[in-house]
Amino acid sequence: METISVLLILAAAVLSVVILVKILAAPVRLVFKLMLNALCGFLLLIVVNIISGFFDFSVEINLLNTLIAGCFGIPGALLLVILNFLF
């Protein structure tokens, strides 16, 4: 094979790998962002329970509350605290 053909094939392979990495990077970033959001919401629930122990107030950590804090993150955990105050 000629040198130019080899270089063109190599360039096409590198370009294909770069495009594939760009396509696969977006879902990985989204999953990482969702996991970080869930972790922040759950940690906020834990911190609220630790601090609110001094004020005779607690947010029960059960499956539903964990799912809400996990899906919605910090706003979800704050919503649980507000709902617990109201009801």
C-alpha cells in the first residue's frame, strides 16, 4: 500500500474513535450528574435528621423518601422537610 492510503485509513480510524467517544461521553456525564444529585439529596436528608434531632423533629428515611430525595436531589429533600413541617 502506498503511504498516503495508510495515512488516510489511520486518519479515518482516529476520527471514528473521536466521534464514538464524543457520542458515548454525553450519557456518561448525564448518569454521573444524576448520581451526584441523588447523593446530595440523600446526604441532605441525613444532615437534616442529625440537626433536627436537637429540635425533636425528624424526617423518616424510608423507601419513598429516599426515592424522592434521590430523584429530585436537594429540592426533593427540602420538599420532604417542608411537608413534614406542614403535616
